[in-house]
Amino acid sequence: MIWTVVVGIVAGAVACLIMGRERQGCLVNLLLGLAGGFVGGNALGWIGVEWHGVTGQIGTSVVGAVIILWLCAKLKR
């Protein structure tokens, strides 16, 4: 469980950096990373991509978090 929290925080922070967003705090990064893991796992699963290991977990969460941030930016406009 602790590992999931660490991966979520790292993935959320990396996604914010990729999308050029300002720092939002550990809690927001955690929630973004956890939701990103779900979204990224489904999105990558649909196209047949499977990543394994620690880098795979972080990469999947980052992809999903970037998708979430992109959708949020589009919906705000």
C-alpha cells in the first residue's frame, strides 16, 4: 500500500511537469497518480500495451495522469 502511494505521488508530479502545470501538492499528485494508474492501465490495455515492473507502474500512471490533465484542460475551455 505504501508503494502505491509513492508511485501515485511520483506519477502525479511527473504528469504535472509534462503538462506544464504548477505544483499542486502531494495530495493532489497522489489522487492524480492513482486515477492515472486506472485510466492509463485501461487505455494501454485497449491498445495491447503491457508494462511491467516499477517503471511500468510509474509509466502507466503517468500516461493516465497526462490523459486526465489533458481532458481537464479541454473541458475548462
